Amino acid sequence: MFDFPIVVVKGGNSILDFFDHELIKFTKNRVCYGAVNALQVLEDAPASVVLTEVDVGDMNGLELAEAIRDIDRERNHYTYIILIGAINPRIVESDIFRDSIDVVTGTKRVDVMTHLIVAGGRISKEINDLSSTQVALQRLCNELSKGQLLDPLTGLGNQTFAEQTLHNSIRQIESRGGAVCFMLISIQNYEVIKETFDTTIAGELVVSVSERIQSLVRPLDVVTYYAPGQFALILIQPSIEQCTAECYQRIYEGVKLKSYTTSAGFQPVELAMSVCAGTAETGPPSDKTLIDTAIDNLEISHRTDSMIVKHIS
């Protein structure tokens, strides 16, 4: 009748004695005397349904239910808990009660109890199946995200790739010295072009700018498509002195002053460019600090029509 594991927890003068002749028929069902015995059994093997009396001697039913929920959280499992007996109505209204107990009953009818157990077993199975599916999907998403490091439009690394590369570059300057630069180049009128024409034209402009940037940097410099209309470059220099506006003026002007052809004709580019650099000599910079500083300075760059360079010390 019951094809799922059940644990029955009884106290000294058990009101569950009248169910023994029913429960004894099913080999998967375990009868425990006291909360400690029940918790030891559940640690070894989880149950789908637990029937517990309000008073089980060494704990009350609510305390036992809380302990079962702790075990459930550790093993990502859900146990349906049925509390049997009279209980103070004020306790029923508490958050602890709602989080721990699924149903309260005072019935001594075997048919009613059987229906409650069957319903509890079904609910427990559905919740546990959903939980297992969620874990499997999350694992699959993690595996897929590891392989999805390229932007399909430009063929460049995406934001995840940029941040991984920056992290690795910071570790490199820690061990070998030098300075790391995080550079953002933003097409500030990207959204305007997309709204004026369409996504295709905006995409053609992005690809053209991408090719222009790649032609202006060194082979070891990493160019990525960080966000819509925005490129991130990760560069390693021998020292912080090589991370100045003068050093990157050629890139700034080379992208800004270029004309870009699309299917809708030549498109002007409103450019913003910011560089944030750091060295391990004064303590290695954090990934987040470099990125946030570069992002914050983009608007200043656009407003002042100039490149902004910031050193983190």
C-alpha cells in the first residue's frame, strides 16, 4: 500500500498504538520510540513521511520537526511531517510551526490517517523530484556557461571571459610584476543608432569598431565585447608608467576618428574611453575595483570628450 519510507515516532503512552497493526504490514516503515531514536534513524536513511505525536518524551513534536528540517536542508530533501494530537492554537500561528509542520490531526480513524500518509508521500515525492531536477538543471547551466565565453556577433570573448582574463592577469602581475590595465571603449550612441535604424545596423557598426580596435592593439592584448556597444581590453604593461593617457592616445584617436560603413551608410561614433590600472607593488588591485572605476569614468570621458585614466594604489 505504501511504497515510500515512513517513520512513526511514539512517546511513552502512545496514541499511535492503534495504528501498529496497519504499519507493521509494510517493511519500509519504521517505528521509533522518542525523538533521539527517530533522528538517528533519519540520519541513516531519509523518510518521505514522518508521523510524530505532540509529546514524544525527550522532545515535543515541534522541536523534533525543526530538527528534521535541519537534516532535510543538509541533504536537499523534503520530509512530509504529520503532527498527531492536540496543540495550542497560538503555537499553530507561529512562523516556526508553519515552516516545520505540514499537517496536524487528532484523528484515530485508520482510513483518514491512511489518506493523510498517501497524500504526504505524493507531495514529498513531487517536491523531491522538483528539487533533483533543479539541481540537475543548475549543474547543466554551469557546464554550459563554462563553454559560452564567446560573443556570437563579434567572435570576441564576452563579459565572463573578460572578467576571467582580468582575474588571471592580476594574479600574473602578483607573481611576475608589472601593471594591469582594464580599458573600456564605449559607443555612446549605440542605443540611438539601434532605435533610429535597427539591431542589424547597430550590429554592423559594432563589428566594424571591433575590427578597428583589434588592428590598433598588440597581439597579446585581449579585446572582448563586454556589453552592448561596449568593449573591454585587458592589457599587461611592464610598469604603471606605461599606463598613461599618452600611451593609449593612439587607440583612442584611432577608434574615434575612423569612419564606419554600414548598410545604412556611414555612421558617426560618439566615443567614451576609460582606463583603470594597478600594480602589485602597492598591493594588487581587485577585479571589482578596476571594473567599477573604469565604468564610473565612462560618463566623464563622454562629457569631456577625452580619455580618462585612473591609477589604483
